[in-house]
Amino acid sequence: MTGKYRITTRKIFILLLLIFLIPIFLLTSISIGFYKTSLYDIFSVVQHKICGFLGLNNNGQINSRLAAIVWDIRLPRALMALIAGVGLAIAGTTLQGVLRNPLVSPFTIGISSGASFGAALAIVLGIGITGFSVYMVVINAFVFSLIAVSLTLGIARIKGLSQESIILSGIAVMYLFSALVTFLQYIAHEHDLKTLVYWIMGDLAFSNWKRVSIVSPIVIICLVLFKFAWDLNVLAMGDEVAKSSGTEPGTVRLICTVLASLITASIVCMTGPIGFIGLVSPHIARLIIGSDYRYSMFCSALIGALILIAADTAARVITAPTELPVGVLTAFLGVPLFLHLLLRSRREVWR
């Protein structure tokens, strides 16, 4: 009992430490940039805006340029990084759990390629699901990412929604939409091609309060996935054990895959494909806190948020005053980190 209590205490301490780091990373991200801001500036702008929103009296004046940089640009961008990091990490943890494959990511089942094809249709051909709209690219990306997932699950359902059938179906759908995107790149004009390539890289530069408000509800979906933590623990021991414990593997896989896909699609349509967050975060969480999904899912969410906030901050600073797309930086960081974790870990990933 003492040993179990010590292990649980250690896990809780790690989670509290990661929670403590979140606001530090957020404030650092908001304060760093071409236009330097202090913590006092940040709190002053936030207090001024909140008091104005609530109809309270505001004492003193806030520099309009400072307010625009902090409130309209950096704060929504940092919050988008937080939400996207949490969502992609939880989606990755869930999919790796239901498919019992540590190499699975949210994009393995075709979400990225489907969203890219939807965006390409809007950018290159001007074809949108809802006709001409400011958010035509976003809506197209969201709808086609869901179409890709539906195709994956529809094909896999023929084989009973086993983990192998979902992975193989996802790979087939991914290559299908990738081929269609390649064709659209081939016929695109130079300006459209540049826009498409930049979108496919994944970036947070276009984040604003409206986009944050649209993506924020995915946090609720993330909370729903936490209810399946015990089912994921049982699935890790095999389908037969899961059935004997009262868990229906096919139903759990379907619900979790749909919810994880919805989370990823909501994020990708706003930011473009940002890879490796949903792949690396679950691995780091399992290494530092173990395989129990009641803890590792929450840990993975916090790690995903920290990684994406840090990566976006670095992307703004490395080549200042220009910016790198954050998807490029996560790829550079994700590949060696993933290989390092893969080669260093000598124990079995699934217990």
C-alpha cells in the first residue's frame, strides 16, 4: 500500500508541476517577440480589456499599439496554441490506446490529407462547401477531414473495426487524398500554390478571438474522452480481456475514434496540419507517468500544450522579424525527439 501511495503521489506531483508551467509558458509566449512587452504591460492590458467588457471603470490609459499587440495578436495566438496542443495530444493518446499502436497519430487515419484536400479545393479552384465565404478554406478543411475519417471507419467496419483494419484503411485514405492534393498543386497558379503550401505547413499566425471561440468547445469533447480512460486501460490487455470485463472493443473504438477525429478536424481546419504533437506527447507522458490512462491522458494534454506553446514562441523568434510556420518547427523537433524516445526506451511500451 505504501509503494502504491508513493507512486500515486509522484504522478500527482508531476501533473501539478506541468499545470504550474502552463501559465509561465503562456506569459513568456505573450511577452516575447519583435515588440517587447513586460509582465506589467500584459496584466495592464488584460485588466483594461476585461474591465471594459464588464462595463467597469478603467483607471488610466493603455497604449493602443500595446493593447493591439497583446490583446488582439499574441493572447489569442497563445490560447490557440494551448487549446490545439491539448486537443492534438489527447486525440493522439486516445487513438494510440484504442488501436494499441504507439506509432499512430491523429493524422494516420487520413485527417491531415482530407483537410489539406478541402483547403486545396478552396484555394486553387475556389470551390467551397458553403460557396464564397471568408472561412471557405476553414469550412472545406473541416468537412473533408470528417469525410476522410468517415471513409476510414466505413472501410474498417467491413473488418469489424479491428485496430489493424482502421490503421490500414487510414493509410489508404491518406494516400488517396494526398494524390488529389498533389494533382491540385500541379494545376495551381503560382500565387495559389504558395498559399496552399503555406497552409499545409500548419501555422498559428492567423489566430484571433473568433477562431479561439470556435475551437474552444473541443475542450468539452476532450473531457468526454477522459470518461473512456478505464476502457483504454482494459483494451491495452487485449480484446478478449476487454470483453470479459464488460467492455465492447468495437463500440469503444468507434466512439473514441470519432471523438478524437472531431477534435483533430476542429483544430486542423483553423491551424493547418501541425504534426508530431499527437505522436510525441503520449510517448513522453507514458515515460514519465506510466501507462495508466487515468493519468497519462491528462499528462499528455499538458505536455502537448507546453510543446506547442514553446514551439510557436520559438518560431516567432528564430527568424525574427519574419516567422517560421510552427508546423515546420514541430517537425524538426518531433522527428529526432521521437527517434530518441524510441531508441532509448528499452521497456515494453504496452504492459
